[in-house]
Amino acid sequence: MTLEPLARPARLRPGARVAVVAPSGPVPPERLERGLDLLRGWDLDPVVAPHALDTHPELDHLAGTDEDRARDLQEAWCDPSVDAVLCARGGYGAHRMVDLLDWPAIRAAGPKVFVGYSDITVLHEAFALRAGFSTLHGPMVATEVFLKDAATQQALRSTLFEPESVRTLGLDGAVALVPGTGRGVTYGGCVSLLAADAGTPRARTSAEGGLFVIEDTGEEPYRLDGILTRLLRIGALDGIAGVVCGSWEACGPYEGVRAVLADRLGGLGVPVVEELGFGHGPTALTVPLGVPAVLDAPADGGRCTLTSEVPALF
């Protein structure tokens, strides 16, 4: 079945109330406070979820218990006074709490702005598949890239308030690994999380017509090879319209990463763009997921871009 566009949430207005949640790893309080100050400077009203600064009593790689992390997200989503739900950081833990969420209630509450990346990929997929909502693969409130990089900040701010102004994405360094043009609905995230999710109940079974948006961190080329090979073997990439690659932070020498990408993705017969400028790298542009878009990878070395056919938010 060909991927269809998902329901988009409304753009934010000055004074909008935004909930900050921690579905995965523990959050450094000082970095969170700096991120909240940035949001306040945008004339937003951030509210920290009750358990966002928790640490699991026994597993210190988790921000509190699975039940509490799920409850924070659930309550924020179903609170009609909350206009957006922003993640504080990634890490690990979304897989543990995603099935504790009441997805019929979330679906009934309707779409809202949801922003995150890395481990939050699990939730992007769940919002798409279980609720039918478009989400934003973008920087998180308590991460260094959000706190320090002006381009990252501006991309998110523009997406939230003036989404029509950032329909075309792509840093100047983006290049065509496989040239061509592809049109489809964007989906994806951190590729190791997508591979881990594959085969689980309610996971994506078809991505036909999709534009595969991927990035990762800390995966050596041989591990990235295994991740992509698994996705290929189970047919997860059958029928896709293109591949949009972001950063591969701490994944070893980039020439090794590029060789794996070319070997594993080059035979799909679709355009592949590398280094578009999102993910764990020094700049994290905001990429809308679940929207129709065009991937342009010129063969003559021209600028590579991903252009949404509609604004990320209405």
C-alpha cells in the first residue's frame, strides 16, 4: 500500500503552551533550563512534565519509570491547553514505553506538534502508524545542538511559526550519492531504531512510495551495513521513492559510511542524497515526517534539496 500523507497539526502562535517531556534518557537540569529560556524567548509558554527530570530508581539510563514517562506524554497530549509536545532529549527508553500509551485516546485528541529525533524515532513511527499524525524530526530542548547552533534554532522556530518559509531543506554541503528526482511521503528517523522496530507488533510493514529519511550516531560502518542489510532483507525498503540521509555523527571515517550507503542503497534505483543537514550532527534542521515531498538530487552537482509540497504545519 502506497504511503499517504498524514494529518498535520496547526502552527504555533505567540503565547502557545508547550509541554516538555522525557520519553527516553535522563535530562541534565541545567541544559533543560537553558532550552526553556530559549523557548520563552520565542514567546512560548513551556511547561515541564512532572517526571521529565526523574531518573529510574535502578536503571539510570532511563528518565524515570516506563509508566511515568508514558503518563507524562499521554497527559500532555490529551490536555487541550497544550499546543505542542517537545522532547527534552533522546538516549534510550522509547521502546519500553510506547506500548503503554493509550493510542485510541491520543488519536481522539487529534494532531499536535511533536518534535524530537534519535530514540524518539520509535514515537514518530507510532504517531504515524497508530494515530495517523505527522510529526517533526527536529532538535530537542535539552540538547547541545539546540542550545548552541543558530541554524538549528532558526529552522525549528520557522517551522513552528512560519512553516511555509522552510518548505525547502538542504545545507550547501548536501550532495547526490545517486542522482535523480523522487516524490513521496516522508518517514523515518534514526536508522538503527527503525531496524530495531521492524518486525515488532504494529511496526511498519510497507513503505511503498515513501521518502526514507535516515541518520544515526555511533554506528561503525560494519554495523550500519548490518542495519541496512536487515531492512533490505525483510523488504522494508521495497518500493521507496528515494533516500534522504542526514548526519552520521561518530560513525567512523565518513568515506567508510559513504561506501556502505552506496553499496546498500545504490541498487534500489532511486535517488539518494547525503549530508542534507539533520540528525546528530552540528546542525539539525527540522524535517517534517508524514508529508508529501520532492527529493531533488541533480546529476550535475547542483544543490540537493528536500521540498515539502505542503507546509509542515497548517
